[in-house]
Amino acid sequence: MTLNRRDFAKSLSGVAGAVLTGLPVRTSAQAPAVAGPPPAAARLAPAKVTRVRLFYPENYDRNGPQAFPQSNMVVLVDTDAGITGVGQGGSPDTVRNVARSVIGRNAFDTEMIWQSAFMDGFYSPGKERLHALGAIDLALWDIKGKALGAPLYHLFGGKAREHIELYATSGLPQGIVPPAEAAAMTLRERAERTMAAGYRVFRVDSDILPNPGGPAGARRGPAQGATFDSRSHIRLIAEAAAQMREGVGPDGNWMIDLHQKFDFHEAVEVCRLLEPHRPFIVEDPLREEQFRTQLPKLRLMTAVPLAPGEEWGTRADFSPLVEQRDIDFARASLPNVGGITEMLKIMAVCDTHRVGIVPHFTGPIATVGHMHTMMAFPGQVLMEYNQGERPVPYLPDFLECRNGKVWPNDRPGLGVTVDERRLTFVEAITVGAPSASQRRLDGSLTHW
């Protein structure tokens, strides 16, 4: 039998590979048949979305049912496969608007559903509708994880860390000390106790005072409606920074949210005064409508780490600042950015340019989404979390939080269960609408 040069080279390659791996050498006659595609029964059968149900949890009005971006409205997405996905966010009118693009679709086609819902309206989604799209998208990913029997972070590449380090919005996390004792503590003592409890960072708001305050932190007046003298407060922030640094110690961390209260020249002064006290991050130092134009200038004038974006949405907002390294952390949050589908893309952009992610606090179910996405993100992560070790009444299965950290679990999907008896039913949406977006030749979507 003659053997041409190409066949001879292939045979040598096979023998060499077998020798290197210690496997027996097979001749072509002995070679096993190449495995074909798995039988159809083994493939993931479509799960058509049949219904979207909306619920209010207890005390829903405390979180601002429509105006406040951290909506905790529960969104359940049902399928004809018997799998129900759990999401959170939006308001009845915005979720109803987005649901028309979801009913009747295969729940596993998360990317195509996201693109369709984004393009079906005449206008691209504003922040309110993006929040609703994010709520449904969370539920669709939950369905996918449940169908595959895997926690979502496995679908995103697996664990890139063992746990997620936390900070509390109120500075001193709830439950660490009794309220009466907390009210009498100095700012330095609050910072010290937070570090001792295992939290990574002690956090304060822009109206911080260097004197003792109430249980929510040393603050001047109520959070809303108070008079704020930005000029005089710059000095007070600098004094408070010195006390916090003393409290957390030389290797501890503290941070401040300037909450967009300062004009550019004031923000520059504040950031420079904070530099000797080494804040972990400075949140939202400028108004968000000025981020793209003013943050690059501020970046050149201060060394403090900058973390804007809790009121922003898609990767189109974050990308220019991330790519130019004008920010150090993106405050991308679920479902605000449009859900997990969009968060994964923001994660990729941030990882490319070594920008960290510090999600803003949100509803408890959406917070579980933070756990899954941030577990798989290889960059620096810090998570704002106010629930502590307290249970959520309507979530029998929730997160595990201890020692100022959130730990992953192996439950499929988001890993939460919902007790509908603890919720107030709002409405059910069962009718979809034809997609307004059009398709390219290969079936992918484009604008109508």
C-alpha cells in the first residue's frame, strides 16, 4: 500500500501524540467512530414565556414604588416548561411595556429578547424602562440556570473569588451594636467597630459631621430636604476624614459618597483635602450629566479613586470613561443597567481596562444577581449591602452573609425561592405584541 506524504505526516503526528500522553497507538482500522451530535432528547428544549406576574413585598412604599431606582417589586416570569424565573425591579407600567417583547419567546434566548425589548420602542429605553427590562432579564437568567441545574456564576465562567466583601450604606452596619449605644458613638468609634465586624470599608455620606450622630450615622439633618452649605461643609468633610482614618487604622478603609452635591471647583477641593487620608473610593463627585465632560478633568487634578455611575445605565454610558481610565470603579448595578445580559458586557469592558465594579444597593433579589455576576468578575469588587444577617420575609432561600461578607451557594439559577403568600399580587401580563424590530439576512435583529 502506498502512503502519500500528507497521510504519512498525519500518522506520525498521531503516534507522537500517543507516545507523549502514554496512550496506546491505534491504527486507522482501530480508530473509534467520531461521536455525532447528542440526541435531540438530550438538548435543552425551548421554554416559551407564557406570563409575567408582578407583586409588591411588604412595606413596598418605603422604597419608592416608581421614583426611587432601587425598586423591590417582584417580577415572576412563567414558562410552558413549568419553570418560573424570579426577578426584581421596575414598576407596573414599565414592566408591562417591556413584557410585550417577551411573551411567547424562548426564555433561553436572553440576548435576542434583550435586543428586541431594547429596540421595539420608538425611543431607546430610558432609565425607568431599562430598570424594568433588567427585572425581566434577571428572571430569564434564573430560568436558564434552573433548567441547567447550575448556579448562575457557573454560567459566567465560575468563581473568580471566594466571597464578596461588603460595606453598609449607613456606615455602622445594622445589628453590630444596639441602637442606643450606636447613637452615643463617635465617628472614629463607628469606623473602628465596622472594621472589627469584618466589613471591608466604612462608608459615610456627603453630609457627614465630625461629631456623634444618630443610628444612621453622624449626619446633619434628614437625608432629604435639609439645607446644605457646600462651602462650609468642605471643611467638615476634611475633619471627618481624619477621624475615620484614625478609626479604621492605617490599613483599614473608608469611603465617602459626595452624592453629586458639589460643583466642579468644590469637588476638586474636597478630593484634594481627602488625599492624605487615603479614601478607598469617592463616589459620584460630580453631577451625572457632567460625567463624560468633567470627570476626565477631575481625574487629572486628584489622586483619590473615583467611582461614579449609580444613576447610569448601559455600557454605552460607562465605556468612554472606562476606556480612558478616567474612573477607577464603575457603580454598575442590577437591574438598573438592564439586567445580567448587559452587566456581563460591562464586566468585560471593565476587566479589559482594569476598572473595578462597586454595585449600588438594590432590592434583595437583584442583590443576589450582584452576588452571581461579581463572583465571576476577576477585577476588584466591593458591594453595598444593607441586609446584614437578617432574613428577608418573602425569600425562604436567600444569601449567606457573615463577617461582613457574602458567600456563594450551589443552588441553581439565582438560588432564591419566593413565598408568594408574603407578597401582594399586582397584575399578570399574558399577551405579547409583534416585534417592531426587523431582522437581517441571518436572523439577527436590527432597528425597525
